[in-house]
Amino acid sequence: MNFLYPGFLFALISVAIPVIIHLFNFRKFKKIYFSNVQLLKEVEQQNSSKEKLKNLLILLSRILAIIFLVLAFAQPYIPANNQKSIALKNIVSIYIDNSYSMEAINKDGNLLDEAKRRAKELVKGFGINDRFQLLTNDFEGKHQRLLNEEAFLKALDDVKISAANRNLQQVLNRQGNVLTGSGNKYSFLISDFQKNSSSTKKLETKADIQYSFLKLNANTLPNVAVDSVWTLSPNHQPGANERLVVQLKNYSEEEAKNIPLKLSINNQQKGLGAVTIPAGKTVKDTLNFSGLNAGWQKGILSIKDFPVTFDDTLSFSFKVDESFPVLSINGANAGNYINALFAADSYYKLVENAESNVNYSNFANYGLIVLNGLKNPSTGLAQQLKSYLNAGGTVVLFPDLDANIQTYNSFLSGLSLPAIQGLNTTASKVDQIDLQNPIFKTVFEEIPKNLDLPTVSRYYSFVEKNSFNKEDIMLLPGRKPFFSKYGVGNGQVYLSASGLNTSDGNLARHPVFVPLIYRLALSGGNEVPLYYNIGNDNSLASKKISLGKNQSLKITADHFEAIPEIRQSDGKTLIYIADQVKNAGFYSLKLADSLLAVYSFNNGRTESDMHYLSKTELEQLAGKSNLKIFDTDKDAVKLIAGGNKIGQTLWKLCLILSLIFIAAEILLIRFFNNTKKTI
């Protein structure tokens, strides 16, 4: 309407003037008429020019506002180093955390399901020719391949919760092995980022890879876990009383009250209890049970704790031996004290060898080796005993005090034991005994006030070069060692300063001698771990296994069978399973149809701690590297193709310019030539 106003006014005046002239017919109005017509034409031309200029400026502002708004959504950028990254193919690695903690839930449901949804959104942001790596905690060989979009999405649907867990640096290193060559390289990690996933202060990244962490947030959950378990003795007798120590840990911020605890052995209930655990603390509880038969035992400790349940059970296995084999290597004048001691208990099976007739090949079969009054111990014997000790064996040495000291020192040196300084012939009496040592700790119900201790008529004094791994069990006056324990390899040697003959003292006839040797035997032997953790322990320990020609071992369980790799080392057999065991439970080691061992596997407890790295903590780990942190609850995760090559993004500038031109349009309409038109 504003565009037609001057023309309409001119037409109205043109019609009115002739009528007036015709009615009044005054000559003097002609001159006025023509002067007004000329004036109106000038006014019309002036108003028309201003209106056209105004409209052109408004139109230009509107066009520019729309152009810059479209450009803002197009996200333009200036390539760094004048590179045209959009012409390169994209290589994308997406890590999906599939550890047990990803079973937690939030407002969007299960964390693992959310991680899969996020991964699908990322993939759809790339082109049809781009290639993708799917990586999980399993680190399987198939995860080292690059897939197209369709194959990636299919593999993504197959991702399941796994017992394996990895730290962030391991994941980045694994991705770096695939993200090579030319092209735009992207690394995405989708995880809840538990605090245990970081093992370094700063993460190491590559400059040509654009890294992005997508942090998923779970609801805070309380959790109590069966942390660990161990027995107070490595050896187990049929029908004997067993003591099992279990450690529970409360990972939550509140006290866990009366958590029910249950122990089952071979599917039979052996113990019940209830434990209260302060917030963030660990508590130990000891369970006593008995009545076990000889053979392999399968134990399960369980609690009831919801909603996190994957760490509520811990399985373990151990063997109750029908007997305990002991080897005694005797000198010519050793006496029969060792024979009389072990003959009194049918559980111990004693084999005696003369010093001159020792079968070295069978050392690994014995839980205890006694060196009783050897006259000429050889360095060859020391070498064989060293291998036995490296495998975890136990040796007790009662010397012959009439032997050649130089010969003994060569033997002791081969076992990394202190050298003999000389023979003392002054009678003495033990004046200190360590009743808190595991050997004596359960022998006495209460410590006697006037405890009678052994006496010696003569004894060796030693030159102590290094007290490392030494425990003094009984001492003579002046803190001279009488009976001491030395750690050698993975085993232990108990060294006596005196022999067992009556001419040396009364140790063999003293009441302390029987519990000393029995407890020493029970505390020794080849202690095998009660359980292993999936993904962490890839080698299993076993007593030495001799395989015949064309024979092989196999590990079996329900719907599982594998042939492990074996290696012989220091009198024992190491069994390597790599990553073949995926599920918690009991696994049997068999040679043909013979059962050699039962191993228990559990899920690791690193996932039990439901505390997470914050966005700030992740940024500190990233430092100044090319790593972006997104909190999926707060940040919009937008994918920019070629983002790793962007030097300067322009979308913000485009948006600002669009807003400026919209404002300019409003100002032009509101204020430009807004004066009232007059005739």
C-alpha cells in the first residue's frame, strides 16, 4: 500500500483541479494549478527514490541473513595447512566399553544399550565409503578389521557384557594400531569411565588422530563385593578342621548392615554368617568347617547384595591330599628321630634315602625334604634343591657338627644361606622363641609363663651377610640364631644351628620338636592359588606333569574344551591358557581320563568400584592433546567430517552475521524514512 500512495494522490488532484476551474472559471487559479502540479511531481520523484533505496536495503539484509544462517548450519571451515581433508576417506575406531559396570542403568536405560545407540549415531554421520573399527574389552582378533557401515552395525548388535576390562591407555594404543595411513582418523571411546580405567596421569595420543570421549552417566548404586579369600594352611588333611578367611569390601558411601554370607563346598553348605561393613571399608571374617574327604574341593562364597550382583560370588578350589609325602636324606650318624616322628601319624608318608643314594628326579613329589646329619653335602645336591625351592618347596637342615666346615660352606653357599663361622662347644639354652610365628601361633592356647626351652651342648655360629627374607624362630643368648627360616626362590629353608643327636643337645627329645616339625611341614608344600581372575591370569601353576609321546593336556568345563600350552620350569609345570577362558566357574585339567587339577576362575573385582571419572578429571588426563570430552547428559555430540583437519571453523561467525543482518532489516523498517508525508 505504501508503494502506491504518491500516484493515488496525484490522480486525485488532477481530477479536482479542472472541476474547480470549470466551476469558478477564475484565470488566476491556472498559474497556481500548474505550479502545484510541478511541485507534486518533484515530491513524488523524491519519495519514490527513497522508498526504492529502503526496499533494496531491506531485501539485501534479508537475503544476507538467510545466506549466513544456511552457512552456519553447513558448518564451513578454513582447512589447516591448505589441505582439503574432505577429499580424504575417513577411518573411524569406536570403542564400546562392555565391562560389568556397563550393566548399570540411567534415565535412558542400560548403559551398554545407550553406548550402542551412540555408536550408531556416530556411524550414520559418516559417508558410505568410510570404514569403521569396532573395539571392545575382549580385544579379539576380529576387532582389528575395518568394516563398512552395514557390517559394523551388525557386529555392534552382537556386543555383550564381558568379564574383561582395559584401561584407557590400552584402548588408545589398540586403536592406534588400526588408525594408520592416509585419511581422516577418528577415535571414539564410549564408556562410563570408572576411576580404575586410568592408570596414568596423562594419556598418550597421536597428533594425526582426532580423539573423542563420550562419557555415559549411571545412577549412583551401592555395592558390596566378595573381595578375596584364602586359607590359613596350604595343606589340607581329610576330616581336619579348616579355617577360611574371607574379605568383603563395601564400595558405597553408606554402612552395609548384616550382609548375609554363605559358604558351600561341593554343593554342601559349610558355613553361614552376617557381616556389617562400614562405608568404604573392608572387613575380614574367618569361617571354620571340617569333614572333607580326599580329592579336589569346589568352594563358593556368596552374599546377597542388590542391585550389583556380578561380584556377589567367589569360587575357589583346593585339594585335600590323602597323604603328605616327606623325604628324609640321612647321614651315617643321623639317628632315627625323623622316622619316629612321622611314623606316629599315618597322614605323613616318609621316604628315607641314604646320603650316598639320593634320587634327585623325585624331589618335586615331596612336600618337605629333611637333610638330617649329612656328612658331605655336595654342590650337586645344592643345585637340585635350589630347583626344588624355586618351585616352592620346603627344606629343613639339621647339620652334622662333626663334618668339614669348608664342605658345608660350599653347600650352604649354593643355597644362598649364611656361611658357618665356627663350632661353639659351650653349653647354652634357647632364651627366645617367636610364639607369634605361624608355626607356633596356634600351638599354645595361652603362652606359658615359665616356658621350658631346648638346650644345646654345641652348635654352629653363622656369618650373616644379608638378613633379607630371614625369620628367627628360636634364638640363643646374644641373639645368636638357633632355628631360622630363610626365603630361597619361591620356597623356604629352615636352618638349625645344631644337630639332632644327643651329643648336640636335647632338641629332638624336647616337647617343642613335634609341633615344630609338624607345623613346619603343614606350612610348606607347593601352595597353589585358590582361584584365578579372568583376563588377568593367563598361566596356571601345577606340580610337575610328565607327558608321554602323543599325549596332551586339556582343560574342560560345561560346553568348553581347550588344549593349553605347557612349559616345564623349576620342577613345576606352567599351563598357559591365553584368553581361552571367558566365563567364571570351575575348569578341570585332564590327561586322557585322569583328573589332574581343578581350577576356579572369577570375574575381576576392578569393576566393583562404582566411582567414575568426572569430565574435569578426564580433561586433566587429556591435557593439551587433541582429545575432546563430551558428557552425554550435558553436551550435544555433533560429528564434523574432516574435523581432524579443521584449522578454523566459521559457523559461529556465520550465525553472528545472520543475526546482525536480521537486526539491520528490523532497524531499516522501523527507522528509515519514517517521517510523515505532507502535501
